[in-house]
Amino acid sequence: MAAAKSNTNWFAIWVSIAVVVVIVGLGGVVVFLNNQATAPGVAPKSDIINEETGAISFGDGKDEIDTYVDFMCPICGDFEDAYGEQLQSAAADGTITLKVHPISILDRLSQGTQFSTRAANSMYCVAAEAPESALDYFNLLFQNQPEENSSGLTNDELAALAGQAGAEKATSCITDGTYSKFVADRTKETPPNPETGQIGTPTVAINGERIDNKDIATQFAKILG
């Protein structure tokens, strides 16, 4: 009696193989996206930038004053009006080291344009590409500070201000949002209010110790005179 012929369904087998390949491929995509989400942002490199803390430093005085600022924050603007010139002068004459931390907590108040993140990114772009222009650019950002709940400045406008400060080289970095992830990572590390556990701006630390905003004037007077 002749042996029965095999009825192997090759179509079903190839479909099964294709499904397995797709599942494996999707698993790889998920792993990649998860790694992208948790990977640290590209750090700006410059002699005046601390890649771990995100501080942009001016001066080399013994006493260190850290300020955490959001360029959309009106109280940060008030802070700069009150103390900016004094702090920058003290950094210039070697009395202090001024360490500026650009952070982003007010993206929700810029009509979906994420101005706080874009402005902080632009500050890092200038500090990395033209460190000699960083302080001038910092001041220009506050001189041209948009109001809360506005769309803020466009990337082209930020780049124009960078050019005004002498940092034309930072243009592509600004428009590409090169350090946006770095901004987000550093924002999470802002010293929180010990009473509420929340972060806010402006936040000030002196020699590594966060101080209450109501004590800023007194503490600055001790150091700056």
C-alpha cells in the first residue's frame, strides 16, 4: 500500500514565522523607546557648565550662590531686577561664584509652545557655543521676558537675541532644541521647598544650602554687603 502524501501547510507556517518576527520586532521597538525615554539628555559642554548639575557659572569667588530660574517666571524677573546687577558685579570682582540653573516648570503657561523649555535650552546653547556671551544673553532673556499665558518668544526670536549677544553660532542648537531633554532632567533636581516638597522659581542656595525666599535679602546682605 502506498504511503500517504504529506499535507504540510507551508502557508500557515510562513504566516506563523512572520507573526513571530513582527512580535520580536515590536518588542525591540518598545525597548528602544523605553531606553530613549529614560536616557539622560545630551549635556552641553563648556568650561562654564557643570554637566552633572547643569549650573552655568560666572566668577570664581569662595562663596557660591546658586539661582534656579524659569525665563517665563515673573517673580524670577522681579528677582533679577532686585538682585541681578548686584550678583553679577560680585561675580565679576571675585566676591562670589554665581551659578545659574535654567529650568522649566511653566511650559503649561505658554499656550502649548513650551517656552520655558525652549528658553532654558537656548541658554545652554549660548553657554556651550559662545560662553563669553552667556551673561549678556541671560540678561537679554529677562529684558525681553514674555508674560505668563502668552506664547512666549519663537525660536527665531530667541536666536535673534543670541545674535544680539554675539552668539550667532548657537542658532541651530536653539532651533533644534538640542538640550531640551537635559533641561527636563535638571529641572527634576531643583531643591524642593522643605515644607511642601514642591519645586518653584526663583530658588536660591548659598554654599549648597537652600534658603527660604523671605531670607534672601538678609543672607545676600551678609555676603554682598
